[in-house]
Amino acid sequence: MSARTADAVVVGGGHHGLVAANVLADAGWDVCLLEASDDVGGAVRSTELHPGFTADLYSAFHPLAHASPVLRAMELERHGLRWAHAPAVLAHLLGPDDGRVAVLHRDRERTAAGLDEHAAGDGEAWLALCRQWDVIGEPVLRSLFAAFPPVRGPVDLLRRIGTAEALRLVRFLLLPTTRMGEELFRGEPARLLLAGNAMHADVPPTAPGSGVLGWLLAMLGQQHGFPAPVGGAGALAAALAARATAAGADIRTGQRVERIDVRGGRAVAVRTAAGLTVHARRAVVADVSAPSLYGDLLPADAVPSRLRADLERFAWDTPVLKLNWALDRPIPWRAGAAAGAGTVHLGADANGLVRWDADLETGTLPASPFLLLGQMTTTDPTRSPAGTESAWAYTHLPRGVAGDAAADELAGRVDAVLEAHAPGFSAAVVSRTVQRPGDLEAADANLVHGAVNGGTAQLFQQLVFRPVPGFARATTPVQGLYLGSASAHPGGGVHGICGWVAARSALADHGALGPVRRRVRAAATGLVYGERRSAR
């Protein structure tokens, strides 16, 4: 048994927890971060699954990280981070016998020229979309990468385009990706640049909100590319950890947190399974899922009963199945344009995406799964020996259909899709590793049921509803406790905003207006949950 005291305790060393530790340490707070695994990073980690081949175990390409003002301001390049780019950002393949390929390049003119080859006029339509992004991209990102509700971003957006255009923009952003593509482009390849990117989340392509996800990732890819950390995704986590340590944070791995002590309505200590107790003078930031925080770590009497009831309706995103391959040669694509792309979308055209999602929503194991594939050596030559390829692909299973047998059956179908698009693929494989939903959760407790985005990205669990109605900010009903994981706004993705918002909220609560903030929040909690909470 051992104990220490810190100004702030960060529970969890995923990238959001590491960002929170950096922000608090930069402010001069004594910070202790506790991570259950032997390595920090959470879902931002890499390893050698085959000798000489580096595999990203979870996230791989990081356009949100590259664009995030929080991560950019941390100047992680000073702590060893370097970015790599593939020759092309992404390619979306249509059917294996269809020679058309939509390719996104970092040069917008080149992207447009390729789209024009498929449908005259789509190139200019793409350039018009890029010009729109030039005007509104910055305030949109400022709105996304901020505490909810954002203020400065929307005000700047209104100043730039005016109220009438803002209303049109809101309508545009609410479109399903199927409808958005139809309104913007004549040809299917251009539409698939939006639709394929939308499928990086779990919003159905025919549902409102899918369009904005596809549009955002497509525009980020056009502006920033889909970069990957040189040496593996773990290099990003390592840089965050190195920076936090240099700022004075105490990072302790192998410390699984079992509970958070609450006294007088305030979080006062964190206890680990290894017998360590860290007393918190000012704050506890939890980089864990909302169900875990409120259901496992806190005492029952510290959580309003209505909040517990709301969490019973918390929806996870669809389970992920991921395959990793070491190949003795580059992937032998039928469509040569896919060879230079870091990210490849394949297995479904526009109608196929709708059918694939319908399978997921109806509990049916997809016969032809849609795949998101990464060619990591093509992107970063350090990932494997020259002339080889380190590659991965992931797809989704229906909720509730995540057993090993179903996962293995779907993995076989993934191999078949790849063989159809790249004859000879299987002959090039020297190593194959499958990460089933259960494997993902076993390796990272935050990836419940193999969900990688901290909860569904659908509108009913975003914005003011994330993670539950009334708690769209990092603050919680427990004073001094802040939710800093992807279960909080703005949700999934490697951007660091959830940890940053949590840390900034803790700092503000101990600033000059801290007592006022706490009283207002206690009153608001009482209105939402019908229970009085301490404002101390």
C-alpha cells in the first residue's frame, strides 16, 4: 500500500488523458496520471506483430490530430513526432470489375482533374467545395474543437458568410451523405469520396449527420492529407507522454484504477488495484468511458439515479473487426490507382454502402463487407522492409453479433473481398493477425464490445446529448471530477479535444470565477436530475 497527493489525478493514459496531463502540468499543477496498461496511448499504439513489420493496433491515419489546434499548439515535433504522407491520400474502388477509382490527392487540382474524367463538371464542383472550405473551414474547426456550446467559431462563421448563407450551411451539414453527394456531383466516384469517408463513423449513409462527417474528413484530407506518425501510431502517444513528463507530470503505468473516492460531493482520491492511493487536491480527470466512470468507478450514492437511468440508454458504436497483414510485396491491385493511396475504401459502391449498413442495422453478418484499408509502408517506409507492405483493414459487425465465430466468418469474407480487388493478395501474405471485438476490449477496456469511438456518433448521442442529456460538457455531478474521454463532446477521433476541455474546465473551476461556476452548475444539475448537489 502506498499513497501520494497531487493537484490533479488523470485516470487513463489514452491520448485524451495525456493531453489533459499536459495542459494541467503546463499550468503549474502537480499531475499524476494512472494507466492500467504497461504502455500509454490507449487506442493510439503500435507494435511488431511480425518481425520487422510495424502494425498500428487501432488508429493509424490522423487528419484530426494534424488539424487539431490543441495538438498543433503542443509542438510535439519537439518531442520526436514526425509525420509521413502517402503519395495519394485515399482511393475508393468501385466493383472489382469496374475500372473507376475515385482518388483524393493533396493537390486539389489533381483531385478535380481525376473526378472530371469520370463525370464532366464534377472537377469544378469539387473545387467549389474546396473554395467553400477555404472560407468556412477555420470557424467550423473552431466550433468542433471547443467546449460545448461553442461561441467564437459560430460567431466568426456568421461574420464571414452572413445569416442567410449560414442557414443554408446548416441544411447542408444535416444532409445524409447519400443526398449530399447527389446534390453536389453528377458521377458516383465523386459522391463516394464523401460517402466512404462518412463510413469512418457509424452513422447510416441515409441518416442526417452522415454527410457532415464525410464532408469534414474529405476536406481535411484535401487540406491536411491523412498523415501517419513515422514509426507507428505509438510515436504520437510517446511524444505526448514525453512532453507531459518534461512539464512535470508523473506518469505511472500498470496502475488499474478501481475506484474514485467521493467525500462531501467532491472527488478526493483515486485508488488502484495495485494498492496505490493518490489524493486529489483539486481535480480528477477521467479518460474512461462514461458507463465505466458512472457505473464502476464512483460510489452509487455519488451518481444521481436519473443519470444512471439515462446511461442505460447509452449506445455504443458498432463493433470493429480488424485484420493486420505482413506482405512480402505491395498489394497487387487490379486498379493501379490504388497502389499509391495510404487509405483505400473498397467492397461497396454507393448502393452497396446502403445495403451494408442495412445488414449491420438488422443484425445480419454482411456477405460483402465494406473495408477501410491502410497501406502503411506505402505511407511510411519505416514500417517494413523495402519491397514489402504492412497493411491492415477493418470493418464492422452488427451490434450483438460479436462472438469469435461470427468475427472469424467475417474475417474470411474480408479476405475474399481483397482477393477480388487484388488477385494474388493471399499469396503475398506472410503473416495475418485478427483483432476481434473481444480482443480489442481485452487490450483496452475503453473499447467496449469493440467500439472504437466512445459511443455512437449518431445525432441522438452528439452535442448536448453526449454522453447523456444535460451533460455535454466535461463537468460531472461530482465536484472536481471531469469526463475527458471520447464519451464526451465532441466524441471519437484522435484530436485531444475531450482531454483538453476537461483540463481547461478544471483550471477554470479554480480560477477567479470558480465559485460562481460551481454554484451555477450545481443548480443546473438539480434542474436536470431533480437532486441537489454540493457546490463546494
